[in-house]
Amino acid sequence: MNWGTPPWTIDFVPERRALPAEADCVVVGGGFSGLAAAAWLRLVDPERSVVLLEAATIGAGASGRTGGLVLAESASGDLDGAGDVISTYLETLAKLGADGNLELPGVYEIGRERGRRDSPIVWDDSGTLRVIKEVPGGTVDPGKIVSGLARAAQRLGAVLLENTRVEAVEFRAPVVVHTTDGTVRAGKVLLATNAQSAALSAVDECSRAKFTLAVLTEPLSDADLSSLGVSSGKGFYTADLPYLWGRPMPDGSVMFGSGLVDIGGDADLDALDIDQGVAAGLFASLERRVRGLHSALATVKFIRRWGGPIRFGSTWQLFFDHHPRSREMVVLNGLGGDGVSYSVYLGRWAAEVMAGRRDLPEWGKIPANS
Ligand SMILES: Cc1cc2nc3c(=O)[nH]c(=O)nc-3n(C[C@H](O)[C@H](O)[C@H](O)COP(=O)(O)OP(=O)(O)OC[C@H]3O[C@@H](n4cnc5c(N)ncnc54)[C@H](O)[C@@H]3O)c2cc1C
């Protein structure tokens, strides 16, 4: 596996602990969703024991590799009962003490049609890309958010275990969770594995995994950032296709992302090498596109290339439901390229469901035949 190296640092290593034989709640997956859920569970219900199982290392999936654009809306549109996602995201991070250089200056929606005459962005990309409007949102440092959430979960008393892959589950009460490191019996289980282990979450038939790509330019001069129209620090994403998103970074480099590699299953992700095959071709085409956007980028050097796994429901829906085979298990899945704020927001909601304080929504149902 070679997924490249993102520009973020995760400076959290969990305390060494043995897998307990029993736990009130087991959370599977150490990304934003699982970490927020584990920390929030301990915050709202400190009597319950919580164990988080991560197959690789904390943040090894999309969460430690994301672009970190914070968006108010998901691709699924407005979700009933979801309320104000960004303010709940902010409140959750604040209550957990997870600081991640959050800035909320707004985000540019850009496109080839309906662009504003006074658009600060005027780029050449299958037509002229201009700012259409500004939407609420901003940017975070995802490495700091992952580390902050993990630290909060551990500080509040959750046991976090890395290199502990869940391989199978017996759908009983208590649920029997089989891992590469032994077995744990759990009163409640949250499956927050998103792109991977889809069969475990019963979403393999109704969703698809993709590997999505990002690149980082060398730092640009203030004059170049200004002529590109990104000196305000606002991130951007296209409302039309071909898709492009990105954000300026504090050191003057600019991140751009686009491109999806089809993933058939976990084995494809394990074998994926960004320097080979489809991924290598998509990186070359993304870099060509970026150099063609504006004269300030014509000869720019790229200092990083990386990617990570995401999952889309087959009609772009999120899955937030009981597991079809167990009322004691909750599945949170289908977070695509817009899951930075949603993962934490829904992780908190999942914790409240597991603590018996909130119901699951109507919109997250896993199709009955899954
Ligand atoms: C390159 C890239 C750029 C992105 N940019 C943005 C952006 O700018 N804005 C935005 O909103 N979203 C963005 N996203 C999407 C966002 O990062 C994801 O939606 C979000 O991080 C999903 O979080 P998660 O915790 O649900 O999943 P993940 O972070 O993928 O976590 C799942 C975890 O489960 C673990 N796991 C899997 N199977 C098992 C198992 N059997 N046992 C134990 N553990 C298991 C994995 O190792 C992984 O750590 C981007 C994604 C990528 C890849």
C-alpha cells in the first residue's frame, strides 16, 4: 500500500492497553466518526466502559488524509433533524477540547456558469471558473482534530487500541466482536469504518468505495496568491463538473483535489499504489489541470501527492441506522468527500443513540435487502 503522505501530523499514540474481555460499548474505526463517538459517549455517560478498535493507526483512513474543508451541507443535501451542523461541530470540538486551527471565513462555491462579475477567482478549466457564491464553512488542520479527539477520548476514559482489526461479529446480545487480537463482548457496537469493511456494516450492496486524490503546491508568493484570488484564505469547490476543490495553506502553498479511483473491496485499497496504474494517471492529469488554471501556476512544483478512501451511498445517501441483523449495533457509513464536519457531528449523535438519549434519524436507513 502506498497512499502518499498528507501534510498533516497526528501526534497521538494511545497508551498500551490489553483488549478487555467485555465492554459496555465498542466503537469500530478510529477516524473522526469513531473518535468523536467514543469521546462523546464517555462525556455524556461516564459510567459506561468504551473500547475503540482501529485496524491500523488512529486517523489512518480518510480522516488523517482529508483536505480539511469544513462544509455545512453534505452531498445528501439537508438532513431532517440535523440542525446546524457547523455550530454543533464547533460546540463538540470545544466541549472535547479538540483544537484544530479552525477558521470559518466561508468557502467559495465556484463554477463555469453563473459566476460573479467581481469574482476574485478567474481560472481556466473546461471553461472559466469563477466564484458563484460564498457558503458557510472554512478549514481545519485534520491532524490536530484527529489527535485532539483521540486525546479527549483517552482522557475521558475510553480504551483506544490500534492494530486491532475487527474480523467478524456474532449478532447476539451481548454482541461478540472477533478481532485480530482476541474477542470482546459488547453491550452496544458502533461500526464507523466508512470506506473499508463494508460487508461488516451490511452496506456492501448499496454503496461504493473510492480512493480520492489531492496534491499540494510549493509555497507561492503573496502576489501569486492574490492574482489567483485565494489570499483571503477561503477554500473552494466546484458546483459543476469536472470537479475541483482546494484550499490555501498557512505557508502559502495551495492544496487541490480531484479524481476518484474505483475500489472493488478492501484488497484493492491494500494494493493501491499512487505511483502506479489509474491513480498515477489521475495525479498526472490533476497536476496538468492545476498548471493550466492560471499563469501564476504554469510552472508550479508539487511537493506532495496523496489520497485516501471514502464511500458513497449508491444514491449519495448517508447510512445511519441499526445494523440489519442487530438492534445493539449502529452503522455510521457513506461519508464521502464532504465528511469533515458531518463525521464528528454524526459521531456525537451515534454516541447519544448508544447512551439511549436520542433516536436514530429516518433518513439514514440501510436498504432492507442488504
Ligand atoms: C483526500 C481526501 C480529501 C478530503 N477532503 C475533504 C474536505 O476537504 N472536506 C470534507 O468535508 N471531507 C473531505 N474528505 C472526506 C472526509 O475526510 C471523510 O468523509 C471523513 O474523514 C470520514 O471519517 P470517518 O471517521 O467516517 O472514516 P475514516 O476516517 O476513513 O475512518 C474509518 C477507520 O476505520 C478503520 N477500519 C476499517 N475497517 C476496520 C475494521 N474492520 N476494524 C477496525 N477498524 C477498521 C480504518 O482503518 C479507518 O481508520 C476527504 C477525503 C479524502 C480521502
